[in-house]
Amino acid sequence: MTGLFKSPLFLVLALWAAGLGAAAQFAKIVVIFPELQAHYGETGAASGYLVSLISFVGMALGMVAGVIAIQIGLRRLLLIGLALGAAISAWQATLPGFEPLLLSRFVEGLSHLAIVVSAPTLIAQIAPPKHQGAALTLWGTFFGVAFAGVAIGAPPLIEAYGLGALAGAHSLYMAAFALLLAFVLPAQDRRAAPAWPSLGGIARRHVTVYASPFIAAPALGWMFYTLTFVSLLALLPSMVDPSQRALVTASMPLASIASSITLGTWLLRHVSAVTVIILGFCLAILLALSLLFFGVNAWLAIALFAALGLVQGASFAAVPQLNPGLPERALANGGIAQTGNIGNGIGTPLALAILSLGYGVGLPLFLIASYSAAIITHLALARLRRRRKPADPT
């Protein structure tokens, strides 16, 4: 039985499940957002920070989390993130005042970063080479799966036990996986850890990472993906026939997950992850052109998310393909966390500003421009990789 718990398959699934807990740090607020607004009364626009404070932490500290992972070890960083997340959710379950709750969301952003940087790096390390692409494609589904699970489970839970029950359940989930992973994850040798960098060293590390076409490529492409993904989830359902809104809302993230774990996994066995990313963006451009000429409808919206699903899984699979060393992988995943939060943070306001201009072509053109920029970026970085050796992140 102990052998089963130490098997690569079990460890990958356990790490993915820990990632669901990290994604639920967003979902536990978003899914019950109207109820939280009603509970806390007239908080105005400040209530939006309950969702976005985690993203702000990621914008500023995503790469720092990668540096910390190199210093203290991936296993330790993951366990700290899970334990901190469990403690914060337990306190949030008491429904503290609004200002203390906001402060807790900022601290929770540190927990979230620790998990999303360390877990995929560990998955790439643990998964056998021939299954690495499939394992990281599975990891790429963690956000959509967590939102779907919380959306289904939250209403009966809070109806039976009150508004704080969702945070309480999340705390128990995080604590359970902290204990499980503390038991099953092998200890890591920290003797080779470099000296802690200075603040100036961390700043220089950012320059080194984003100047490297190997480390930076997954993160820079990911930024254009997140620039549109959340905004489309928020906006497209309101643009289709009202009778189809529920179908579109539920089907868009599911289509993304389905294409990622089926077609995306199959493609990764035959071509490079960057090729799959570019293919996904190309298909998304074709579908955005369809939106431009035919307008928004339910099936085009769902198909667009299916195309983006190829980008989703392949972006994480690109990290180990382009970066053979663990320090580089940790920094690359830190970059994904950082640019992903930048995209999430500015994408929806930017899309809303475009829609407010009143031009029906605005949103499709925004999508075409974003995905074209992603393709150009990946092609340019691929050309640079053919000329350079991988950068030393230390």
C-alpha cells in the first residue's frame, strides 16, 4: 500500500488535487460573491478587491516565489503554502470584519503563489518523461475543475451550515492535502541551494528570466491567454441569446478542459508544446474572425474555449521541455504565475472598456490582436532559442 502512495501517478494526482485547493482560493469568493456583498453591506467597489487582491500579489511577487522555491525547496514551499491556506480559510470561516477579511486575502495570495509555483514544477519532476505532457496538461485544468466543483458544492453547503461553511470546508481540504503530501512527497536534498539573493539580485533575476527565450517563453505566451480567458468567461454569456446563457456559462470552461486533456494530450505526443500553443492560438484567431463576421453565438463561444484549451495545457508542458533544470523550471512557473495575474488583472477592465465604445467589432479585434501577438512572441522567442544557450538563472 505504501508503494501505491509513492507511485508517480498517485503523486501527480495528489499535487493536482492540491492545485484545486489553490484555484478554490479564487472560487470560494467568486461563487458566493453576491452573498458576501449582502453580508458585508455597503462596501461599494471595494468588494471587488476580495477577488483581485490575490492577483495583485501574483503580479508583484510571482517571480519572487520562484526564487524562494530554489532556496528552500519545492516540497517545503508547497507544504507552507497549503498550511498557510488552511489557516487563513479557517479564520475566514468566522466571517471577520470586511477590512480584516481584505487583509487575509492579501496574505492568502502568498499561499496561492507558493502552491502554483511549486506544484507544477514537482509534477514535471515526478512524472515519467513519456507521460510528462499528459501530467502537465492535467495540471492545466485545475482552475476550471475547481470552479465547477465549488459552483456545484457551495449552494447546498452554505444553505445547510451558513455562509462561513465554504471557507471552513476549504480549510479542511487544504489541511488534509498538506498532511497527505507531507507523508508521500520524498524529501529533497537542499545542500546545493545557492546563497539568498539580495533585493538587487532579485531585480536582476527578473531581467535574466524575461531576457531568456527558454525561461520566459511559457510565461509571455500565457499572459496573452489570461488577458482574454477570464474576461471572455465574464462577458460572452451576456452576449448570447438569454435562453442559452446557462449552457454557455457551464460549457465554455468544460470545453477548454476537454480539448486540453484529449486533443492537447495527443498532440503533445507528436509535436512540441510550443507548436501546440501556436496551433491553439491560430484556431482561436479563426474563431474570433467568425465572431467578427457572424456575431457572438453559443457554439462559437464554446468552440473558442475549446481552441484555448490547447494553449492551457501546452503552456505548462512547455516549461520542462524548454528548461531541463529544476531552478529554471521553478522560475518559469513563477513567471507564469506573474504574467497570468497581470493578464487576469487587466484583461476584464480592458475588454469592458472596448465594449463601452459601442462597436461590435471591438471585442473580436481585441482577441485577434492578443492571439496574434502571442504567436509572434512565441515565433520570435523560438528564433532566439536557436541562436542561444539556456540562461543560468542563478
